[in-house]
Amino acid sequence: MVGVLSNKISKDELKPGDHIYTWRNAYLYSHHGIYCGDGKVIHFTRGAGHEIGTGTPLDRIIFSSSSSHPLDAPCPQCGDQSRLDGVICSCIDCFLCGGALYRFEYAVSPAFFLAKARGGTCTLAASDPPEDVLHRAEFLLNNGFGVYNIFKNNCEDFAIYCKTGLLVFSNVSVGRSGQATSFVAATTVIVSSPLRFLTTSFPGLVTVGCTMYCVSRFVSDIGVRRDVVKVVVERLVARSGIDESEASTEMAK
């Protein structure tokens, strides 16, 4: 039951291959990565170090008092990562940047998934063994994960790919990210609600809106959607490891 309320863990509970995350900017969004042991995290950054708390004045205001070391001084372990982007390796303290540590959960039940109303914390998809997860993360650290895109190729997408090897082949939907899916679902509900308000009572409106939100999140989860293909990391170059014809064949199996 505790897991429904929070996925928060301590550093002592970390295991190599864990998909971890931490909330940024007063829980506005979360940053994700793969713990690879020895206090190191491999993660996908947005550019100029924005995701590790060194890229914007707002980050400096929020994290300057809580970070384990001053943001205007290089980390003794990582050095100055403020100008890095793409897939990078940081110490756990730089990754957390003063935030709490959470572990993303895999192979959860549909009921558990829907109980976690906020996206980006769990998935119905199963994780591969830790050795496969670490191999993908380390390969992408050296070869990249394409261009960062908040809806189709973000840090959560990176971590989920490392854990599952699954890629989304669709031009009309978001990627694997539960955060992006939740945002799109919530936006859809908000935009369409005024049209229903004329014919639906407020309680009915709330019920319909919540139902739409939950269904949208569920059918978009990487564990149930049909537009996904398992791709070995060596074939993954800039997010296109196989062509569309191969993707169609694999999805038909």
C-alpha cells in the first residue's frame, strides 16, 4: 500500500539497473535515469545541463540551499557538467540535485497503475534483467540517444528504453513517457470539458473527465500499447534502429 502513495527510497536501497527519478521545480516534473552502481547514474539531459540543476536561474534559486555542493562550483566527482547534454553519467548527488530519490516501478497491476494518478512513476511493462539494462545504458552513454524532445524522446523515455528495450513507432502519439502522456490526457480533458458543461452536471463532468484521463493514460502505457517494437541497442542510432517495414512486421507477430 505504501508504494501507491510514494515510490520514495533511500540510497541504501539502490541496486544497479534501477530506474530512478527525482522531482524538479516543486514537483512540476521529474528527471529520470538508470543507476549503474558505485554512486553513478546514467541519464539523458535536455541540453546545457538544464536537467541537473545548473542550467537556469530558477534551478539555482530552488536548489542552491539544498544541493550537496554549491551549484556555482564544479562537483568534486563529476566536474563541471553545466555545458553537457545528451546521455551523461553523474554522481547520485548531482543527479538528485538536492531532491528526494524515487524508484520507478515495473510490471505493476492495472489497478495499481490507475491508483497512481500522476504519470511517470510506474508502468505495466516488465523490466529486463539488470545486466541488459546496464548494457543499454552504457552503450547509449557512448553512442547517444538522439535529440531530446519533451514529448517523444525525453529522460523518462531513455530510462524506459534501457529497462525494456521497447521503442514506439508512431508519428501521432507521444513516446513512452508517462509524464508526457499524463500532460496530454489532462489537456484533452480540460479543453473538451467546457463543451460538456452545457449538457452534464458538475459531478457527472468530474466523473467523465476522470474516466477520460485514466483511460487515456492506460491505453498509452508502454505495457499495453501496440505500436512498440523490441530493438537491440546496437541497432539503435538516433532513435531509428529499424525501418518502418521491419517495425510493422515485428508488431504483427
